[in-house]
Amino acid sequence: MKKTITLLSAIIFGMAPVITAQQQGKIASLNEDGTISVGTITLPEGYNNPEQTQEFDKLWQYGEPANPTFKNTRGVTLADLDDDGVDEILYGIWNTLYALKGDGTVLWTKPISGNITLPPTVADLNGDGNLEIILNTGGIPAAGRVYLMDTEGNDLPGWPLNFDNHWMINAPAAADVDGDGVLDIVTGERVSGTQGFVHAIKMDGTPINANWPVEVSATPGFTPSIGDVNNDGSPNVVISASSGGMYVFDNQGQVLPGFPVVDPNVKYSYQSPILADLDGDNFLEIIGSNHGDSPGFYVMEHDGNYKAGWPILLDGWTYSPPTVLDFDEDGTFDIFMSDRVTSFTPGEELPVIYGLDPDGNNLPNFPINKYGGTEGVLSIADVNNDGILDIIFPSIMTDDQGEGYIHAYSLDGSGQIDGFPIRTRGFTFLNGAVLGDVNDDGMLDLTANSYTQTFGAGVDSTFVSVYNLNVPYNPETIKRNGYKGDNTRAGFVELDNTAGIASINSDSQISIFPNPSEGILTFKIPSTIENAKVKIYSIDGKVVFSEERSLQTTSSYNLKHLNSGMYFVSISNGKHTSTAKWIKK
């Protein structure tokens, strides 16, 4: 059955009926210029009373003064910066990048030019075993840069890049655009409301070829996504102009046939799509949301046409980024989206979290109805160790004490997980939560960022808070983690990709021996496979080996040239995929 959306008139602050018998909360809304407005809303009586939930242990909270105009959004970044096997927390606060240890101490700080509004991108760009940190900045007055740093915050030679102090809008994405085996940096430059540029940059700071940067007819509207949309063997760059349509470029900077797709009623800002093959035809769909006069959720085909059943219109603007995952492991992707809709009738629950199949139909147990909307990052993980995945998301609201919310609902329809919502200091609006074990105690931690919004009544502050969820840490149960699902921000997912992008169980199994090994990878499979696809992924999702051939039950590969570390081995027979971890000494 086709999904139905309850329509709600657009929220206009100051037009709500005045009700004084119940506590007054705050509700946040993003303006088109990137600033945030806050209004008052009446909360239901006893709404999220702390006595109704257990409180998780707050391990620590770190706070600093925040930019009064442009806030830190879309969460933090977890990455092992000092190579001790434990993730640190990267977070930009105003004009400083912070690297925080899992005990709350500061590993290092780096002053930067401009304002930081989105989480850093982290990847091993050249495959040398060392991570790089990529950061965009902007600001008023203009002071934007693109930074490329090592894990101690030192600028790499030739960086940062300065494009006339323009705001380097949204987050950078890391992907191998030119096919040379090294990840490139793809990012947007805002010149004005009617002009922007998209850059594809090598590690040395130069364009990948003479055709870059490419021009778009407005501000680049979201973080670029990169994948082989038209199945020609070369990556494409997907980017929007905020009011000028959807663009898809090939790696030579040429616009694909059918693009740009321009609709004067459709605008793109802050959402950023995911690229995935939803129907198994080897072409990628573009999956996202948009605002404007026709706001909604869309799935666009490789030729610029909407997929049948899409778009799905909403009654109000949305800046929701999608999350795409085959969560029930049936070989078909599922799409998760959110809506910021919140009723001014206290306690009235409206559709907030949508689970949709590729044809736009509701998944079982969806939508999730609740009071208080969201348009932040949707992470998916098993946060209570019950073997069932949960969806974790922020809120557009705070209560009368200025406390915000991080929610977690089970994907089986049983409702909110015990212990949630987690209460943070300030708004979680436009943010999200990332999962990991940042203090190396073997237990799952949730890290969330939040901020206050005082409008001159006090000093705005931003916070990083870490909570112990009181269940064992198992990285295999974390399926989508943070902004765009992983630290590359590239936005491309496939069913047989395992390295933090997607995973799928199958009927067959891989047995690797010895494991760890010095570089000879030997594995056993239950039976021979004709036309098997073998792929090996590094921990950051990069394909380091790929081959298609017939496999016997025992096969070996000499991979001594690879750097030491963890890899994922994927074997597919075209219908099922089996994966396993391999450690190279």
C-alpha cells in the first residue's frame, strides 16, 4: 500500500496558541541563510519525566563558548588518531578543531581560519596506513579554507587552500574520483547565491585534471556524494545548486545527460544524498530530501527522472539527510528519513521517522510517530544488545530547563529503548549521535554534541557528551554511524561493502587461516563458485583488491604489499555475499 503522510501546516513561530498550564519548551528551526531560530512550544504534562527512564552514566562532558550565529551541526567524528587502537573524538568549535581523548582530556587543539560548522572527514587518502583529516571552514566575515592535516593537526604541505576567502560550504567528501588509487577531496565553494564551484582536489592541493573546478548556478547545496551513477566504470560527483537543480558530473567535469534537473519549486540545502543501487540494475539511484515549495523525500534515477513512487511530498521544509541500509538482510536496501514536524497540540504524535522500501512504501512498523520531530543524523546500531537494530536520532526541542534529547527506537516497532531519551545540555537539533568505545572499557559509548541558543541573553556554548550505554561494545552491530554513515562522507553504499558502509549475511561462510598473517591471504569456502567476485576493503571502505574468477574451496592471494591493519574480505556469487575480517601483520 502506498504510504500516507499526515499533513501539518508549516510551523510559524509566534502563531501558536498560548497555553500556560504546562511547561514551556523550545523548538529550533534552520533558516535558509544557515542561522537558527528558536521559538516556544508547550510540552505535554510529564513529557519525558526523568523518573520514567533510567539514566545512562554520563562519562564526561566538554564545553566551550560557541559561535553566536553558526552552530556546529551533524555530529562529531570518531577516529583513532594516535594509533593506540582507541578512537578519539574530533569536534570543531567556532574557529578551533579539538581532538579529545576518551577520558575527556584534550589530545590537541588547532586554531583555524573561519568557522567550523560540520564534522571533519577522516580517511587514509593514499593507503600508507596513516589517516588524514579534512576540514572545511567558512564564516562571516569571509575566511573560508580547506584544510588537510595529519593526525596531530599539522597542515600537510601546500595546505590549507584558500579560494578568495569564500565559504567552503558543507563537508568535504573523500573518494577516488580519477581512478589513480588515491582518494581525492571533493568540496563546494560558495561565491554567491547565484554562483558556486565544485572542486575535485588531489592530496598535493592541485585539481585532479584541468576541467576542475566546475561551476554550478547557485551555492553548492550539500556535501557531495561520489559513485558510478551511470555504470560506465568511472566515478561521478553528485552535487546540487541550492536553487539551481541537481547536477551529476563525470570525472572529467562534464554533466551527465539528463542533468542538471531543475525545478523552481525544489531547493537543496544541508541534506546530502546517499547513492545506492536500489533495484539491482547496476545503476545508482540518488536518495535524499529537499526543501522549497515542494518539500519531500526523493529517489532520482541515473537519467534524472524520479523513480516510480517518488517523490513523497511533505507539508513543510526538511533538511533531513537519509540513511540507507539493508537492515533486515533480505538483499534489498531500506531507506530511512525524518521529518521535523511537531504539533502545537501537546502530546499529539505525528510521523517523524520513516522507513521506506525502494518503491516508496512504508516498511512494517513505520512510520514512527512521536511528539517532537527531527531532521538530524540517523545512526543505526544495536544499542541495547538484544540482537535487534535500533535507530538513533536527535530532536528539534529542549525542555523548560534547556535539556535536549537523543532518542533510540527499536526497528521492530516495540518503541523507544529503555533508558532513552538521553538528555543533553542544549539543543541536539541538526546533530546526531555516534557509537563506539572511546574509553576502551569494552562497553558501548554514545557520543553526542549539543549547543545552547541564547540570542544575546547569555553566552552560547557547545558541548560534547559521552554516555556509557551499559552493554558490551561490538563494532559489528554498528551499521550506520554518524553523518552520511562513515567518515569519508562519500555517501555511496552497496550491499556487499562491509568496511563501515554496509554488510549482508549469507548462507556461506569464509574461513581465513592463519589469521593474522604476514600477507598471504588463504581462505576456505564451502563449495566452488563460478564467476565469483572477490573484494578486499580497508578499514575506511577503500577497495584495495578486486578480482572476478572461478574460486575453488581453498584459494590464496599474495597481499604482502598492503599495509598492516584490519581488512574485510568479501566474496559474492551474484546472489549472496559472505564477508570476513582479516588482519595483516
